[in-house]
Amino acid sequence: MSDEITAEDGGKRVIDSNGTEIGVVLDVEDGTAYVEPNDEIGGELKTRLGWGPDTGSRYPLRNDAIGEITDEEVRLRSEY
């Protein structure tokens, strides 16, 4: 991971390796980002992120999935 996620990253878009927006960071607690996923993301991506098949409204984003944090978005690593 190139950056540490902080509370200031709340509200940023989460982008997958293809440039598709998969959700938005709702908040950051104890160094973990919690994401509200877009309804359109598939089960395969949710599984890779460890989010499971349910329809929760907020999921933790594993720090090892984050490749880069910019001023406007959180980008996932290429394997995601």
C-alpha cells in the first residue's frame, strides 16, 4: 500500500483496477475504511474483497487491497 487511510479520506470514491467506481468511503475507524458499495458491483469482486454475498450497506476495505490514495479517490490494487 502506498498510503495509509485516514479519516480525511471519508467521502472519496473507491475505484477498481479497471477504473470503475465500486463505492464510496463512508468513514474510517481505527485505520480501516468502511465502504458503501455501488449496487452494480458483482459478487466476484465482493468475494475478492471479503465482503460476502449479502446486501450490507457498509463493508470494511482491507488495507492490503488499497494500491493508492489520491486527493479524490482510493484506488484498489491491480489484482482487484
